[in-house]
Amino acid sequence: MQLDYKSLEFKCGLELHQQIGANKLFCKCPSAAIEKLPDYAIKRRLRAVSGETGEIDVAAKFETEKSKYFLYEGNSKNTCLVELDESPPYPINNQALEIALKVALLLNAKIIDEIQIMRKIVVDGSNVCGFQRTALIATNGFIGTSLGKVNIQTICLEEEAAQKIEETNDFVRYNLNRLGISLIEIATDSSIKNPEHAKEIASYLGMVLRSVEGIKRGLGTIRQDVNISIKNAQRTEIKGFQDLKNIPNVIEYEVKRQLNAISHGKKLEREVRKAEPNLTTTFLRPMPGAARLYPETDIAPIKIDERYVNELMKNLPNLISHKLDDFEKKYNINKELAKELVNNKVFEQFVDKFSNIQPVTIANTLITMPKEIKARFKLEPSNLADKDFEEVLGYLNEGKIAKEAVIELLVKKIKSEKISLENFAISDADLEKEIKALIEDKKGLNISAYMGILMKKYRGKVDGKKIMEILSKHKNPSLSIK
């Protein structure tokens, strides 16, 4: 069934959550994952309390009524008493705040002149203390899209939740290593026009975030929530998107689910739903409201000086989208290669250092060859260090090996095998002698045939271009390309 989103009065907003690589937001613990077994565990129960309005939030009440207890496990290498709610929080992490402010400015948002930390009541166990600390840092931003301007309503800096490990009818078990990591939350208005438009905006926001140094990379460091509504229904929040390509399919499923419910006379309520791996959605809890917020009394408000903001404005990073255009033109590489190189720390260093190698060759060595090594040789290219690429490219730059030998030498590096360049090189004089002998021995072949014989013998030792030059020099009337 083809959906007409305009006639459905479709409204959609996006919330994007991105981890920051600085230390945790309200303590000195590292944000990097530490692959160690837990060395302690605690047990807690949580209950909902009234927020600033004096009411108990409906979502918090829903979680409390489950009457579950919570088991928390952590490692003392990257958790402390703050995560356990046994110590007051530290002042806000200024490095994380600065990174978030840069993101806000890149999104054309207005920075709040005094930041007030708030407590957001969360009693599903994902925060040991029963609330999440969050701070509004900017409002009224915007981005341009293929379907017009989309406003960025709010940008917040907040704590990441603990990671759920297990859930039963009686308890939920969490790991605390993730709890407290600095997190940016970006929320758009409801002007997103259709599912593909939502994907476009999520992709653009992700690009902006990746443009700022200090933003974490990798699986699990970013996630999106989508808020949607259609006529005769209620606003629904869908949580848990990890992959951008799934956004349109999940939104379409949810719209069809609501249309089906309306056609059967069912009353829809405001609710939060989970995006499942099969691209359907399932009920999580009622939609929370303003009743879950109240001020954090352990941390003083933070004044943001206008001169500080102006200084940040002068030193904002270039967006990756702008860098891509520069990379394509400057180095004559395609867009796909440019996307993977734009954050590569050694590419431009190698281009400057190895002047005898074309930039596209260096790009393919860093990006394409590792993929080929994994596919062809079933080896793990992540075992290659920058110094390994630098060593092999150095041989190529000095003419000690042919371009075709690069991948074989990288394979040897992964295997920790000794490299003997004598096995990868032949002198110009010896090559010319071999070519003359071949022409004499196998008279009458065309250049392509000779080329095939020589490349089979010397692949990895001699550049094919050099072989063709010598062949062309010694060709005779019977030696022609057919």
C-alpha cells in the first residue's frame, strides 16, 4: 500500500543521541570501554517521585508498578561512587561541554546564557539514582534539506544510561561501565515530511557530529529516536534505531500499524515503542511528560560568556561534506574513497611524504587493500599499524618494489613474516634483457599476449606500465595490438 504522507497529515521529529569521547560527564572516570569482568555488584529498588510540577510522571509510575529490583555490576577501573549514587556529582566536564557547544553552533543554534542541570526521573533501572542528569545548552537551530529547512528545537548535554544485560519477571541486570558517559541529544521540530526525509536528516546530523573532534565513533555510540503522528492518532516515539537505512521501513510500518488500528476503531494512546530487528515496533511504556523534570541541586548553574561563544565560532571545524568536495578535487579521488579518507589521520601526511606516488594509489592502499586482504586472504587488516603502511609505501616511493607488490607486503606484515626486497624487484637492465629474449623466442605475438606472459611472471616485482614501455620500444612490424 502506497502511503500519501501529506494527506495523512504526517508529522515527524527526530532525536539523535551521540556519545562524546571525553571522560564521563559528572566524574573523572574514562568513557572508553574497558574489557574486564565486573569486580563488584549491588542490588537496588527504585520508586517514582513527583517532579517540579508536583505530579508523578505517567511513564515513571508505569515502571514503578512493575515492582522489579535491579542488579548492577561494574568494574572499578571505569566506575566510581558517583555512578553508584554514593557520592555527589563532580562539576560538569568542560571538555564535553565545549564539544557539545561546537556541535550546537554548527547547527546554527543559539547557546543558552546560563545552563541549569536538571534531573529527569527514570526508574526503569537504567540510572542507579532514579534520574538522569540533563542540561539544555542550545535552542532554535536549523539545517537545510532537500525538502526545505528543518528546525533544531533543542540541543542537550546529558548522561548516558547503563547497559541492560538481562531482564526477567523479577529483576533487570545492568552493567554500569556505560553509565555517565557524556551524551549529546539533538531534537528537531516536527517538519520532517516523509520516512526518506527522516533518513536524510539523520544522515546529515551524523555527518555534522563526525566533523567535530572528540565525538566517539563506532557501533553503539550513536542512536536515533523518531517521533511520529498522523491524523486521528496520537504521537508515538520509536526508540532504538542503530542503522540509518532502517529508519524509513520502521516509520512506514508504524504508520500502517496505526492506520490499521484506526480502521478497527481502536483508541490509540501516546506511547513509546521499540524498533525491533525485524523492523516492526513493540510497546515499551506510556509517553513521559514534563512532570518528570526537576532542578539538580548538587550542581550550580553554568554561565556561558558571550566572548567564549564568539571564540568557539572562530574556530569551528569544517563540515565533512565540505572536506569531501576538497578531497575529491585536490587528490582526484572518487566520492566513496573521499568519505572513508576524510577522517584518516595519515593520508595527507603520506601524500606529502611520498611525492613519487599518486594520491589515489595511497588512498587505495589505506582503504581498499585492507578490505581486499580480508576478503582474499581471510586475514584481519586491523592488525596493520600506520607504520606498516608507511614502510611499504616507502619502498614503493623509492622504486624498490612495484605497485603490484604492495598488497603482498602488507599480507607479510600481518603474518609477521620477514620481508626480503630481493624477491620483489628486478633491475631495468635485466627486465629489458628478458623482454628481448621473449620476443625473439615467441615471434609473431601481439603486445597483449607478450604482456600477459610477462605480467604473470613479474606481477608484484615490476610495474605493468614499465613492462609496456619496454615492449613498445622493442616492437617490430609483427608486434601490434590486435
